[in-house]
Amino acid sequence: MKMYNSQSFLSLYRRFFAAAILLLAAGLAQAQVAIESVNGSLQGGVEVVKVDLSQALTDLPAGFSIQSPARIALDFPNVVSAMGRSNIEVNQGNLKSVSVVQAGNRTRVVLNLKQFTTYKTQIQGKSLLVILDALVGAAAAPAVQVFAENKNRDTMPLRDLDFRRGEESTGRIVVSLPNNQVGVDIRQQGQTLVVEFLKTTLPEGLRRRLDVADFGTPVKTVSAFQVGDRVRMVIEPQGQWTHSAYQTDEQFVVEVKPIKVDASKLSQGPGYTGQKLSLNFQSIEVRSLLQVIADFTNFNVITSDSVNGTVTLRLQDVPWDQALDIILQSKGLGMRKTGNVLWIAPKDEINTKEKLDLESAAALQGLEPTRTQAFQLNYTKTTDVAAQLTANTGGAGVASGGARLLSARGSVISEARTNQLFVTDIPSKLEQVQELIAKLDIPARQVMIEARIVEASDTFGKSLGVKLGSTDLRAQQGGTGGYALGGGNSIAFGNNYGNAVASSGAGGTVDLTSNFVNLPAIGQNGYNPASFALSIFSSAANRFLNLELSALEADGKGKVVSSPRVVTADQIKALIEQGTELPYQIASSSGATAIAFRKANLKLEVTPQITPEGNIILALDVNKDTVGQSTAAGFAINTKHIQTQVLVENGGTVVIGGIFEMTETDSETKVPLLGDLPGVGNLFKNRSRVANKQEMLVFITPKVIADKAAR
């Protein structure tokens, strides 16, 4: 019987577990769509890249192209790679190689081209065909040449040219093309980038020079102009930079990224970017290993006498700066770089030497002679700059107790009359003061803010009414008016729904005027309604029957536009107001009264902030108050107030708020029962209708004032 020790059992368990993982991965690969092969070919003078899959695709993969380096990337969602390798060398036509990279359940196929060109995709069974268009100016088959000439025979105008600031201070020039078949040629000439769009024209509105230095990117200016049958765009960056270009459908983008130079880094760029090397040593001395890296990198290496010991390592295709970092960390060593010279020593030794150097420099500062230098300030107050230099008063933008820029022996005097600053310190500190003043003493950019407060009103009112009554004239005709009640006096009673007017004296008679219905129309806008009266006279009875119809209709429209405007510096609050101050009485604790005032005015209070992208952030407080109705305590104030913060593009207009009010009233007054009669019932009722609409909108338009002197 064969016995297994613990190590043999553990080895068998590991093999079984690995086999299970492989079977599970194979099952998942069969369940998902997989890329089986990628190859390139030339079909009828056209380059075609064929991607074979285990199952047919339902949709075309999303893709994008990059100008420099020339690449085409296609993303396959829910697709895995079953090729077993990630790089495929082709070197046929315009195609150099193909990279297949899987990340999760998504696979990206990258076509590395020799020159940039456009492409088309097509599904053919279980395969995806990527058809590369012919290169501009390259030799091609006659059929392809005819097709290309027909396609690009007419020039088409560019649609738009825009500049944007991306992440990490990246400048992005975005060009909207007429279609995705426009040929693009990009090249670097000295310190400028030149981009040419073939067979295109530039509209007059786009023929301009964009000054984008204020955006805080490497790009300083962008110019576009027409050259023959193509449009040339010249990009002028500044400093150290790198660029990339890519095209997505009908949008072409050029990105210019700044290169941050760190003198202490072995190689510039994010992470480790040195040339890759492989190291495989057994018990090699550290000093000898450092000499190998020095020979590989052409750096001058100075190794301290205290560096000793051996190391065993195996590194395969590792950047040399990362390999050096690993070696130094494993042996507790440090490094200091000066130009192309590397000093390598234990970390404690490096720290001790740097401490001695700093102490010596501080001692020399105490012995170095001082001198006084005058600085003339143009735009900034000397008191603010003096507070920032000494950091003892918490000046503008500096918290109290902040770091002191001047040395311990340094002093500063501010002279407000001539706006000069006199600084006494060592020469090195005076140079720092000069650099600080050059950054602080600059003109502040100004913003003009215009507000428009539009108030519109639409009023409508209509009223219909009627009066129905009678007049008794028998007293004037020598008869007896009304009904006699009591000793010699008679009193006339009118209808309960109307009014009775009578005159009587001792032993006299009464003339009766009676209104059976008294529902006249209501006045509108301070005017009385028009009326139409009809009287029917009975000579036999000496009585009048009076019918009076009254009606009034009012329709009014009004519009009030208030437009306050103010100019202020960046991040400085501005206020403009106009109105009336209304007096009112206030009582004190002693019982005495005094007069106080309250404002009913139009006010615009705003604090602008210009962003690096050129937009404007506005902190707004807008009031529109008017004098209202009179009360026993004084006049009331009708208020309209809005307070907000918005982000607006330079020169753009935004509606920051509005109020809409609508009032509709329909009323009817009538005599019970009689007012409900059809037709005749209109003589016993009063109708009125009121419809009022009021609307207020507040518009804000900020604009940065272009000041050449400030620039």
C-alpha cells in the first residue's frame, strides 16, 4: 500500500483545485461569446481586418480612433478572449499589429496602424469585418482611387471649433467635422501643432484667433484659416507638453497635456516610465548591482562607503527606475539626484547630511548682509502685501499666524501715499518677495452684470346690472299719493328688494319712488358703468315704470421693465439701488416716538467670481419693492425678492426666477325665484367677471470686460 505524506497530499490537492478552476473557466468561456482569432488581409485593394467569434454579434461594437499614435479601438461588451495571447504581429499594409485585452466581461481590440485612417465595421456571419479606408495620397487600386475621388470631390465646411479645459489642466480643441470621412493631417512644427483638414472650408464665423491663455492649460492660442482646399489650424502651446488626437464619428479632438517636471524623479511621467530590463542574480553585491544599473541607464552613480551586503533577485521586464527603487528599499538605502548624478547611501546618512546642510544654510543667513529694496505697486495696496509678507496680522488671503516669508532679520515698511513697499532682508529673500509681488500686483478682471426685471399684467373685468322701479306722481297731480296711515300723515313703503324715497309734512301727502330691483353694474378702474334707462308713463294712474340697464367692461395690459446694471471687480461685492424711503413712527421704551424710514426700492446686489474656464459664478440678491396701499400705520410695501447663486457662461443670459399669479372671479347677484326665470330673470340679477394675470421674470447677463491693459 502506497503511503502519502502531507506534502504529497497538499500537492495533489493543489492540482485538483487548479484543474477545477480550469474546467470552470472553460465552462464560462463556452457560455459567453469569445473572440477566437484576428487576422488581416487585402481584398480587392481594400484592407480588411477579420475578427472571428464563437457566436454572431447582435450589434456593432462601439469604437473610436486616435490620431497620434494611429490606433483604432473597438469595445466588445460581454465578450471574452479565447486567443491565448494579447499581441498579434501583422505588418501588412497599413496595419502593424493587433492587441486583444480583456477586462472583466469586456474585451477591447486595438488596431495599431502605421498612419491614421478612417474605418467602417460590418457583421458577416460569426465574424466582424473592419474595413480600413485608403490613405490620402497613398497608391491604391484603380477602383479604390475612383471611389475616394468621388467621395471627396466637393469641399464641405467645418461646423464648429471650440476650446475646453479638461481634467488635470488639459487643453481640448474640439472640431465638429461635416462627416466622418474627412481626412486629417496633424504634425508638430517646432513648438506648435499644425492640424490640416483636407477637402474642407472654414466659415467666416470660425476664421478667428482664440486667446485661451487664461484657461490655465498649456495652450496659449488657437488659430484657424483657409489654405487652398483645406483648413489649417495652428495650436501654440507653452511650457513642456505632450499631445494626443482622436476622432469619434464627426468630432475630432486634440488634447494638449502639461508635463510636470520633477527634478528628483529618475524618469518623467506618471508612475515608472523607464526602459524595461531583466535582472537575474544570485547573491550579487549591492555595489556591483548598482554599477549594472548605472551602465544600463548612463547615469553617474556615487555610492557611499557604508553601502554593502548582497542581494538575490529575479526581475523580468521591469522598468529600470522601478527596479532601482525595489533594490534601495530592500537594503534601506536612499537616493538623491542632482542632474544626471545619483548619490546612493543609507537613509540615516542622507538625512544627517541634509540636516547639517540646512543648519549651515541657516547659520549663513544669520551672517549674510542685508539690503533694502523698494517695490512700486500699481494695483494692490501696500498694507495688504506687507501683511502677507510678515503674516502677523492675517492680511487678505492669509490666515493669522501663517508662515513668514521674510527671514528673522527681515522687515517691511509700507508707504500708502506713493503705494511703495520698502523691504529689508538678505538678497535671496528679496528675490522671493519680488516673485510674490509679480504674482499679486496684477489688475483684477472686471465683470459687468445686467439684470432685467420684467413685470407684465393682463386685467379684464366685466359687469352687467339692472334697476327696476316706479315713481308715483299723484301728489303732484292733486291726488293722494301712497297709503295714508295715522293722523294726517302718510308713509310710503317701497319694495323689500328696492329703496323707497318719500317726502311728507303735517297733513300733507307723500310721493312714492320705489326700486323693485336695485342691482346696478359695478364700476371698473375708478369709472362708473354706462346705463340705459326706459320709463313707461301711465297718465291715468299718474305713475312711471322705470327700467335702467347698466354695463361696464374694462381690459388692460401693462409691462414694466427694470434694468439695473453694475460693474465690479472679480470677487468684489457690488450694490446698486433706487427707490423711496417711507417714514413711519416707532415707540421707545420711555414712551417717546421717533421717525424711522423703510426702503421701497429696486436693488441689485451681486458678487461675481470668474472661473478658470471663463464662466462666471454669481451670488445674487435682487429686490423689486413698490409702495403699496395706505394703512393706519403707514404705507404698505409690495415686495418681490430673489436670492440665489448661479453659474453662467461669459456673455450668456439666464432666467434666475419668476412669479406667475392668476386671479379669476365670476359672481352673480339675483333676486330669489325671479332671477331664476328664463329670459325675464336677467332683469332681476347682476353679473360680474374679473380675470387678472401678473407675471414677473428676472434675467441676468454677466460679461467679462476685455481690458488690454489688464492683460
